[in-house]
Amino acid sequence: MNFITHNPYRIIGITANASAREIQARKGKIQAYAKVGKQITSEFDFSFLQSIKRDSIILEKAVSDIEQNQNKVIHSLFWFTNSNPVDNTAIQYLVGGQRFKAIEIWGKLTQNKEINSKNFSAFNNIGTLYLLEENKEKIKHGITSKIKLIESESFIDFVHSVADETFSIDKNKQIETLINQLLIQFKNKYSISETMELFSSCNGNIQKYLSKKFTEGPIHKIEIHIEQTKNKRSKKKIDSFRFGRELYDNTKSDLTLLKSILGNTNLQYKILADNIAKELLQCSVDYFNESQALKKSNNYLEDSLKISKWAESVAVSEATKSKVREDIKTIEGMKDKELNQAIAILSSIKFAYEKAITEIDVQVAKMRITMSFNQSINYSKIDNMKAKCLNWDKVVELVSNGINANDANIIQRSSNQTKINEYKELVNFLFSKLGPFQINKLKHLCYWKDVTPQQAKSTAKQVGSTIGKATDGCYIATMAYGSYEHPKVLELRKFRDEILRKTLAGRLFIKIYYSISPKLVKILKNNKTINDLIRKGLNQFIKLLK
């Protein structure tokens, strides 16, 4: 500890309660040695302390440093006094390098003892030795010994032993001076929390003083940062995101420090934290509004949300938290505005389609009930009605006007995976109902895969015209009756499964049929005359089966 190793009393080579005559005699001796180029030593150099250099300049400063009574007192608290025979014995052990013996002697006078006129110097001396230790508990003991001395009634005896007897002292100010000197020594060695722990055995007033010392600087810095952010934001709102980020970054460590010292229930901490949160919130609002007015890209929503979440992490009071959360909710709603709008448009189309299909199915069901045995339903016509139940060109126009390419780009950046999946399903549904040219007009909706005109054509073919696997092989019958679920088709499938499949000849017929019929369907599917003939022939065959 520098205040001990370079103590003026040590430089001069005397104890702290040496007389003025001893000080002058020592000064003269050092100067005489210096004139002949020799270094003078002292028995109080102590081998356990680092060596020091003495010259006329250093000596003059040391003498000057203890001319005033106040200085004598503070420097004495970081050195040794020889006030009685016990002190003299312990100091002689120090001279001989037996530090532990000196601690043992002074320890007997101080451990679990109250301070009085006979042992006050022991408290000071053992405190000085403990301050030289590396062990934090011993340093803590040294601090406690010093402060206990100053707070005691016998401190006046100590003061008068090192300064003029007429000198009076303010104990509280003396404690603060001692603490300030110790904080200088601890600054680069211990963290603030470690330093606070070293003083943890001290009374409440000292704890408050320490809190004030450690919080004054951070509080002042935070207040400056808040004010600077307000000024910058008022002048250039479009840069409020940058100002908010700088405020958050510049105050984070100081606010964390204040929380560790004051606690999050401390009124001063709560006010300061809420003020940061409020300014961050205002940065978010200003940046959002300004970006929206200037029609910036969608990134401003993410950035505004980021500032608001910083504010949420800082805010303490429920009132401030509530305001921040409300802002976050608003921005999050705005962030998925295009996605929500797209889902609403596509969902309305799907709903209208399904409603129309249901109405057609209801009408068909009624027809089945009222029609005679010889009558049949033209399922091809029904399927055609279903395919045209909506004006798909109008649908394409509606979707194109409601969801443009920029909207699709914004949707693509959304992090709401649930809604994105819903959007994709709706787009796939829509594309399954459209022709290639219609799909080509809306291909910007399908951002997750490339949709070219050719691909659109393939999609339309796949969805709209292939009877394929879904017909389970009943290609021609399905073509003729217009539906895989037509009652006559069901009869034919029953015949296939219950009769044909059970014989070798039947299985051979099925195999040949499956290989030829898809090609025939491809050629004949749009020939109404042929389909009518096939249907009549199948009707007669089904009658024979019955």
C-alpha cells in the first residue's frame, strides 16, 4: 500500500508521534548525508516494506507533508506510533523483521477489547500491519481497527499524540478522509463489490458514504447520456435507432453497477432506470414514426422493436413497463401487417370456394333423392361447375391488387413461422385451382420456390386434369362418369376387387387395362360423344352385374 510504503514519516525515518525536535534532527542528518552523496537508512525502513529512495527533494516534500496538523493525523493513521513500552517492544520486533511477533503483541491488546487511553495506539499499529496484507479478511480487520479508533473517545488521545494538543478534529470528516485514501489504494486492485465487502463490518453511515462515493460518478454519467440522447433525437429523429443503441450501450454497465450497490428497490435507482427506459421508448416511437413517414424498408419495424425491448429490460416500475409492453405489442402487430393481410385475402377466397362447393354438393344430394332409377347425374358437368364456381380471373385480380411483390418480400422476412406456414398452405391451395397464365400473374406469392410459366402449366395439369393415382386405376370409368366417387364407378371397382382379382384371367385383364387406359383417357377425355357412348356401355354392363 503506497500510503504506507511512501509515508512521510517513513521517508524521514521516525514514528508518527516523534517530536518536532526529532523531526528537525532527522532532517539535518539526511541533508548532511546527501551533501556527501550518501544514502541514509533508518531502523524504520522495515525489511517487509519495499525500499525507498531519499534525496533532498523527497525529504523536503515529506517534511512539508506533515507540517499541518490535519496532515499529521491522516499520515499517522497509515504509519506506526510508539506511545508506550508495549509499542516499543512490538516495533523492535518489526525492526528485526519479526512481523508476526508484533501482530501477536498488539493483538493481545486489541482482540475483543474496547479502545481506551492505554491501547489506542495498538489499534492504529495493528491496523497498519493488516492493511499491508494480501488476505482480504485481514485488510478488512485493518480497516475496522482504524475506523473503530476514530469513532472512539480515545481518538482525541491519538490526535494529541501526533499533533498539537490544541488541535480538534471532526470525526466524521476524518473517517471520510481515511476512506477516500483507502479507496485510492484499492481502485486498481479490487472491484467495487470487493471494496464494498472490505467495509462491510462498518456502520450504516459509512455504508451510505461509500454508496454515495461509488454512485455519484455513474449517476452523473447516466444523466448526461440521457440528456444528450434527448437533444440529438429532437434534432434528427430518423437517427433515433442509433441514438437509442448508444444510450443503451453507454449506460448498461453503470446501471448494473448502481443496481449492485443500491439494489433494485432503491428509489434513486428506480427513477434513473425508468428514465433510461422512457428515453429508449421515445427513441423507438420517433424512429418508427419517422421511418414510416419516409416509407423506409420494413427493417425499421425490427429496429424499433429492438429499442423497445431494450427499454423493457431496463424499466423497473410497472407503469413504465406497461407503456413499453404496449409499444412492443403495437410494433409486433405492425411487423406482420402484410402477412396478416395476405392471409385474410387468401383465407376469404378459400372460404368462398369451399362454400360454393358445399352448395353444389347439397344440390347434387337433393337431386339424387328426387331422381328416378333411369336418370343419372352428369358428374363431368358437376365437376366443371365446381371448377368454375368462382371467377378465377377476378380472384387473380383481387389477389394481385391486395398482395404485391413488395408485400411478398416483407412476408418472406417474417419470423412468425406459424403464420408463414398458414400463408404457404393458402398459396398452394390457390395455385391448385388456377391455370398456368393465372399462376404466372401471381408467382411472386410463392417466394419459397421458383414458379416459371412452364412450371405453372405443369402445376395446373397436375391439379386440374390428371386422374392418375387418385383414381386407383379406374381411369376410363372415372373419365366417363366425371368423378372417382360416382356410384357407378364404385360398382365397377367392387366388381374388379371381388371378381376379377380372384382369377388369373381377371388379373391379366386388369394389368392390360391399366397399361392402356391412361393413354386412352388422355386422348378421349374431352370428347363428349365418346364419353357418352362409354357411359351407356358401362351402364348396360352394370345392369348385367346386378
